[in-house]
Amino acid sequence: MKNYNTLTIAQAEELLLKHQPIPGNLYENAERKVLLYPHDGDGGTIPTTTPLCIPHLITLMVSPMGCGIHLTETGRGCMHNEGRAWLLRLTEKDIVLGMQEQRITQAVNEILENTTDRVDGILLCATCMDALLSTDLSAIARHIERRFHTRTEAEFMGPFLNDSPKQAEFRMMSAVYRLLRSPNDPAKIPAVNIIGTLEKPACLPELYHFLRPLGIEDIFCISDFDSIEDADIMTQSKANIILNAGAQNAARYMEKSWKIPGVFMSPSCDVEMISANYDRLSQILGTPINDSCLRSEVSNQIKLIAPYLKNYRCGVGGKNNVPCFSAACSLIKLGCDVRIIFAHNITQNDLEEITWLKNKKPNIKIYFDSHPSMYGYRASADEFNLSFGVPDPFLCRSEGILDAPLLDFCSTYSDILDFIENLKNTISRPVKKSGKTISKYKKCWHYNTTNEGENDNEGIVP
């Protein structure tokens, strides 16, 4: 048997506590994108296309030739993209001579001359090269705004910055909110903002159910508005509900600029945590939120499904929109028997969750999904038979492993109920063991990942 690079969760905690290097950590973002395609953990939203759900907003990506692939190769998730995402390819001469401001000004002028629709805002998106050169992108944005009389903000798309492949998406999300401007009379209105998603979240009905009795008339999401100017009303809201950890920078900016306090609804299946989040929100709004009925319903559903989940050995991977260690914690709280975690890397930020996992199950095995020793790895149902976001190349689909729904929720009761319902549907289907093995190429890029084969075992959930 091949010797794959693994740690137990207890070994990982020991290394973190001693501040020792983690064997197996690998920061190869390009490889990560291949392993997790077509859902690489960003939901199809990338820095250059994140703002495009907002009308009359354009993005200009400023990069050397090689970085330009990010605009074309990963643009799969964009909406209404025609004529709104642009690429300025800098030459070596431009970079060496520091000609970014001149080239960006020329590019913006050309874009505005050739755009028939009105432009309300411009987002400049530079890459790692300019970040490492300390290019003053904010000063360039101010210059563009003064010259063309159009709101302009800038950020770096830096997948190699701060050890986070997702950093780029979150930075650009912050830049979107910095385009807002406060009115001369910033009086508060009976409204709250949704921060961390640029489109309406599925939990919106639940939030209205709890907040309307408190006098909250509107829950704003930035994509609700027809222009950035219309979205300025968000600066007068009473609170921010933060649905994504990466939006906390944006929330801090809004609190500092417009005195809007925020509550981070961290993703979890823990009803106690959800209730605590609502308690913090009620403190900000000054009126208690009564969530007892929905809290009891979720608790009952967790109790009903837990006995059936014990029949499955679970693997957890990076395809979820929840970090793998957070996902493992949530699944254990739901009653899952987590055996294996596929991690891209481990950092000190993971210590709290790793310690919690170690206290629950010290023998959980950690695989490093981008480590070269994993290139030939293929999962077996003897290891786990229920996959929560395990990267596709590791699953042969003929091994009797069920594909559970991805964890892509906020810390609200309705999200948990929806996830449990989808999970019931998954474990009610038969486990299939036979069938054609999918080729590695098709599995990574073109294959519709469904199980094939004959019926074997069935576990019916009421």
C-alpha cells in the first residue's frame, strides 16, 4: 500500500501547540484548482466577476500576461458579463518602469469611450505582482475617480497573499462596499444589511420572520439595487448581518465609516451557536428575538436523523463553502461519524477547531489533498462511504461511496433544515458499488458526477 502523507487530528494539534511546521502543507493554488474543479470552494464567484451582479459596475483586471488567465479560465460563475469585465495586460516594460497609472488611465478612457451603457462604478483589480511591488493602487483609484467623475475603488487579487487562496474574492467584496457613499444626513432607518453575499440569501424569509416584529422594515442586499447610488441607503442601516467570514473586513470598514455594528453568523449546525448569534443581533437592535419554536424544530430534526447517520463513515473535503475543519465540527454535532478530513493546509487559525475535534475523535485522519503523495490516491468505502465535499479525483464512484450535499450554509435555522432535508434524500438512496470507472480526465473536467451501478443497501430516513 502506498504511503500517503497523513496526520491524525491529535498529531496536528500537537504540532500546532508546539508551533512546529506541518508536514504535508502545500501552497500550490493551481493544483488546488485542478483537484476541486468544477466547484473549487468559491461557488463560481471570482474577484473579477464578483461585482458583476450589480448593474452599471465594471471591473478592470490589471496584470502581467500570465495572470490574465484568471479572467478567462475561471470566469465561469459570472452573470451579465458582456462588456463589463476587462483585462489590461501589462508588459515587462510597463512593470519595470512603473507605468501602471498611465496604462490604467488609458484603459479606463478606452473602456468608457466604447461602453454604450452608463457606468456608475469602476473596480480595479491588480494581481500579486503589483502587491509585491507595493504599487499604490488606492492613489491610482483616486486619480481615476477625479478624472472621470466615476466612483472607483481598487484591490489586489492576491492568491499568494496571507496564505489564503480565497483572499482575492474577499478583498474584492470589500472593495464593492467601499464604493458606497454616505448621504449628508446619515440618520438611521429601520433596516439591516446582508453582508458576505452579493445576492439574496436563502435564509432571507427567516430573517424577516424574526426582524419584522422588531420594527425592521427592510433587509438590504447590495444586488437589490439598480445602481451603486441607490445602494447608498445601506449606509443608514442599523446593523450588518455577516454571512461569510471573508466579509468581516467589509463589515469592519462599514462600522468604522458609518457606525453600523455587525453580527457574524458563523456557519454551524449547532443550535446553541445559532441562538447566540440571534441574541447578539437582538442586543444591537435593542429588542429580544424569540427563536424558541424554530430552535426546537431544528433540534428535533437533528435527533431524528442522527441514528441513521451513525451507519455511515464520513469523509470531509474542500469542495464545501465551509472550511474543512469547520465542516467536520458541524457534521459531528449533527451526529456524523467523521473518519477522514481532506485539508489543503493547516494553520494556527485552525487550532481551536482541531482541538475540539481531537477531544471528540482523536483518531480522525487528515489527508493533504494537494500533496504529491496523494496523486495516485483513490478512496475506498472501507475508509468512508459518505462524502461531504471530498475532491472528485479521489472518488472512483464505483466504490459504494455516496455523495452528500455540500455544506454551503449560514448559521440560520432554515439553512440547517434545508441541509438536513437534502441529507435525508442522499442517505435514502441506495449505495451503488458496481459500474464503470470514470476516467481521471472526465472526472475532473467534463463528467456529470453521478453514481452508477446496481442497488445494494438502503437506509430510509422518515
